[in-house]
Amino acid sequence: MKKKGLLVSLFAALLVLLTGCNSLAVLNPKGPVAKTQSDVIIFSIIVMAVVLLVVYVLYIYMLTKYRASKAAPDYEPPHMEGSKWLEITWTLIPVIIVIILSVVTVRSTYAVETTPAGYENDKPLVIYASSSNWKWHFSYPEEGIETVNYVNIPTNRPVEFRLYSFGPITSFWVPQLGGQKYAMSDMVTKLRLVAEHEGSFVGKNSNFSGKGFAHMEFEVLAMPPAGYTKWLDEVKQTASELTEQEFNTLLETDHVGRKTYTSTHLAFRPAPEGEHGGHNHGSSDADTNDGTNTEMDHSKMDHSTMDHSNMGHDEKDNQEADHSQHGN
């Protein structure tokens, strides 16, 4: 009876935990990406709960059926052959469970790595999200503004975050909008999210990066398109320009509050190149709808640091004389 009471208590605690899941950010999605991941989590919990229930029922059954009895000490139970079909059954069931979970995981992983369904034809808003020490910088190349430790986005429009770091590896995570993705110093990774509800959502770094890790949070404010446009106009009228000296001071400072600027650091500190990166700051993979060439202007780059060892002399002379091919 004591063991039965313990099992009942554990089962009741599990039910209480499951009923309180709505208070968890990851299970309170406000966008299609987070909804997909939330559904996978809930499905996995249900599968695990069913498995545990079957195991505990069989455990109690075995304890009851084969418990100690008052039979004679020399009593020997009759010999029973094993069941081939029973052995096949308890071998196939775990295999089937693993296959089901694998299929669900692969399909959901593919879904969250692409533009959310229903938004494939919408031009994404490109925002470069970079971390330094224990702060986040958000650069809007299309709008020509930059914020620190907060980011505003319009609702019902895909947002492509391009992630990188000015220091150790960090992880960009907004639990109510989608899963985390790493930000590294030598490449740019991409994360596409959509906020289908207005509101303020907590973002954080989910990868330990030093003593200020616990305070490395930011706010994502999802607002209607009209409100987003109004905010952009206010920033352009009231905020100051981000200079290279100011940006270097920000990088060296451990913790800062919210800041807003009318220019971005991409003008003098481009994002790193990499497998998923490059210097095409003003566009994304889907930015060809308007036919505008948005490649970065390389005219201000220091070409003296470029390796011309594999170029012919004539080609080198042309390179030094005319850089128009670099996007001028």
C-alpha cells in the first residue's frame, strides 16, 4: 500500500506540472515557429507519459502477482515456455516509438529552419543581432537605425535575424517566438521568426558566456505595422548618430541600458563573412522582389590588406585603379 500511495502521489504531481505548463514561455507561443516547437514538446511529453503509465501499471501488476506467499519453502512453480509473439511485441514497441519521434523531430526541424508557412511571399525585415560582452546590438540596415538591448518588430511579417558575436559564442533566444540559435564571431547565422500577436516578449542569451550572462536579456516589442512605422519616424527625428568612437565605447562597456541611434555600425564594422553570412547587409534571400541591388558599398574598404598574390600584374593594376566592380 505504501508503494501504491507513492505512485499515486507521483502521478498527481505530474498532472499538476502539466496543468501549469501554460505559464512557461516556451509553451505559450506567439508565433508560428514557436507554435511548431511547442506542439513537438507537448507531443513528446504525452508519449513519455503514456510510456511511464504502461511501465508503472506493469510494475504494480508484477509486484502484486508475484509477491511473496505462504507456499512451502520447497515449492517449485511449474515451468512455462516464453512467448515468441510477446517478445516481438516488446521489441517492436520501442522501435515504433523512436521512429515516430524521429519523424516528428525531423519535420519540425525543417519547418523552423525555413520561412514560416503562409509568409513565403512576404519580404522579411532584416535585422542584424550582434552580441558583445553582455549586451545586444540590433542593426536595421534597411531603415538606417540601431538599438541596444531592445528590438521592435512589426506583427505578421517575417523577421530575419542575422546573428554574430563580437566576443564569445552566445545564443539568441526569444522563447515565445522561436528556438535559440548560436551567434559566433567568424560567421553569420540566420533565424527567421514571425510575431502574430502584439506584445512584449523576453529575449535572452541561452549560452553561458561569462560573469554577466544572467543579465544578458533584451525586450522584443511586437507592434502593428502602423505603430512600427511611427516608431521609426520618431527614432529618425530624435536619436543621435552612432559614431565609430561611440560604438567602440559600447563594445568595451560591460553593461549598458537601452540606446537608440540613427545609423548602424555596419557602415564601419561590417558583419563577418561566413557560410551563412556575407556583406549583403540590405537584403536577404527573398529580397529580389523589387529588383533593387542592395549589395554593400565596398569603396571604403582598405584594399591594401587584400591578398593579390594569385592575381596577374595587369589584373592587379586594374584592381587598384578601378574598384567599381565591388558595388559602387
